[in-house]
Amino acid sequence: MKIFLDTSDVEVIRQHSETGMIDGVTTNPTLMMQSGRDPIDVIKDISALFSDDSSISAEVVADTAEEMISQAKQYYSISSNITIKVPCTEEGLKVCKFLSDKGIPVNVTLIFSTTQAILCAKAGAKYVSPFIGRCEDNGLSGIGLIESIRTIYDRSNIGHPPEILAASIRTTDHVTNAFIAGTDIVTLPPSILKEMYKHDLTDQGIDQFDKDWKKVNHK
């Protein structure tokens, strides 16, 4: 059971990484653009916050496999904890196969069907990222997709099937239900991670403990 943070904000990542709750980070071009910095520098800073066995997903964007591979080299040369993220397209899966054969971990993103997940496994992906929220936006069951992928991977004869990395997490229920469905990892925005800590009964309990402690100290 792993939790990744879905952001490119280095300071936010630093704060959450200090809790020991975060196992990795996923980024994408939109998040990179929001940071207003050179993507290479952002990935370097994020990578430095984590151990070598963590996973920092850096996404490549191009029309051809050759262009994506060229971009990928700039990222995976940074550190051994870099994972290259590619889209689930024919060109993206060419890149996945090429890099995986070289021992470079690949996260195939934008997964919306079990057939895509099957191709990712054939291409040697380290991670597959089904999009829960985006599925729901289009009348599909994101949780059901995770369940189906889990079943296929568990019943296949793949030596090392990809880890399922649930993405497009919008609620804490998505987190819970994704793990129940069999995901290995969730990647979520910092706002959802903060919500995971909270519960009204916890707040009430703390208030009561504080009141009782003050009474004891005043005796």
C-alpha cells in the first residue's frame, strides 16, 4: 500500500515528505506549467527529496516515440528514482517497451480500459494509471476498472505485472474504494491527503482530552 503525491510544488512535497507518509510523486505537463519553472529543474528538486527506491514520475510529451525517448533521457539521467511517464498510445507503448527493456521504470498514464492495461503489461510497464475521476466524468466506473485490471493481472502468467496506480483521485472515498478494489498505489493532490487525516470524532476526542488535562493541571 503506497501513497504518491500528485503535484509539482516542491515546497508542498517537501512538507509532506517529512511526515514519512509519501512514497513517491507524480507530475504532468499541466502541473509543471503551474510551477512556472524549467521541468528538468523541478524534477531534480523533487527527486532529491526521496530515496533511490522511491518513484518520481516525469512525463514526456511528443508525437513520436523517438522524440519521447529523447525527452526521457533528460529525466532518467537525473536519478535512479525517476520513472518515465508516457501516454497509453501506440507511440507511448513503443517508448515503454524500449525503456523497460533497458531497466528504466515506466508509468503508462491515461488508462481507461482493461485492454489498454493488458497492452501496458505486454510492454513491460512498471505502473499503469487508471483515472478514476475522469472515468466517472464519462459515465464509466473507475473503481470497476481497477477491479477488472486487478483480476486480469492476478490471473495472468505475467512474471511481474505492472503495479496499479490509481489516479484522478478527487475524494477520500476514492482512496478507500481504490484500495478495496485492489490498487497498489494511489496518487492524490495535497488537499485530499490533508482530508485523510481528519475526522469529526477525532477533533471531538482531542477537545475532550484537552479539557480533561486542564482540569488535572488545575488541581
